[in-house]
Amino acid sequence: MILQKLTGMESELSLDKTDLSQVKSQLDENTLLTRAIHARQEKSDAKIELLSMDLNKLHGSVNALKREIEFKFKKNPKTNWNPIDFQMETKKR
């Protein structure tokens, strides 16, 4: 009777070990996937940061050109230039 119980416990332990092995295998796979996603996210974040810096640089260049144009036309008021017309023309393009 004790021998039967021990045999039953051994088979249960064997099943538990199999289950744990499967859980560990799945955990390892999930860890690999998580690391891959994290690495990909870091690359995406870096690309977004570069785009943001490029956009800020472009914005600064546009503002500098706008100030230069406004300065030149204020300096020479004989020119028939209207900033509102200029804005409307650029929006049409």
C-alpha cells in the first residue's frame, strides 16, 4: 500500500516536472520575443527623435527665411508685396 502511494507520487512528480519544463520553455520564448520588441522599439524611438530634430531644424529655417523676407520688404517699402497675399499664394501650391 505504501509502495503504491510512493509510485503514484513519483508519477505525479514526473508530470509536474514535464509541466514545469513546458512552462520554462514558453517563458524562454516569451523572453526572447520581449527582448526583440524592446530592441525594435528603441530603434523606432531613435528614428522618431531624428525626425523630430529634422522637423525643428526645418521649422527654424523657414522662420529665418520669413524674417529675412519681411526685413527686406520693410527696408524697401516701394515694393508691392503683401504678406497676406504671399501666404495665400504659398497655400495654393
